[in-house]
Amino acid sequence: MPKVYITTDDKTIEMGDGQALIDMCEEHDTSILFGCRDGACGACMIKIRKGAENISKMEDSERDFLETMAAEENERLGCQCKVFGDIEIEVSE
Ligand code: FES
């Protein structure tokens, strides 16, 4: 079972293998915020500190959006991420 350590909350949460990050956040109290839930608003931007290889690959639409937002290399849209192994993330400012 993948473990997600959210540095912003100093909290580790166990997830189902391949579970969507947004589903985990709906079940637990985290400081990751969601808006559109569809990769179009940027509310859910997170920084991947460890385990980027354990997150589902980026679709072109997410890459295009992050480019528009001038996101950092390690930033992803939380609503677009499925988790397959341990990761460490932080809420983007
Ligand atoms: S919730 Fe809008 S981009 Fe993720």
C-alpha cells in the first residue's frame, strides 16, 4: 500500500495502489485544495518531494497547463495524480 507523506500537514496517509490522490484527500483531512477537479484551475498544485516515479504519467493537457502557470519542474496537479508507491508531497504556494 503506497504511503503519502504530506509535509505541509506533517501527516502520512496510506492509499490504495493506483488510487487517485483526490479520492484519498476526500477521505482524509489534508491541506490540499481542489477546485475544478479537472486539471483546469490550478487550485490543487503540489510539489513532489520524493517518489515522482510512483505517480501516474503526465498527460499533455496537464503539461500544457503547468507550462502556462510557469510551474516548477517538480510540480503536478493533484487532481490528475494516481499513486502507485510511496511519495512525499507539499502543497504549492
Ligand atoms: S482541481 Fe482544478 S486543476 Fe486540479
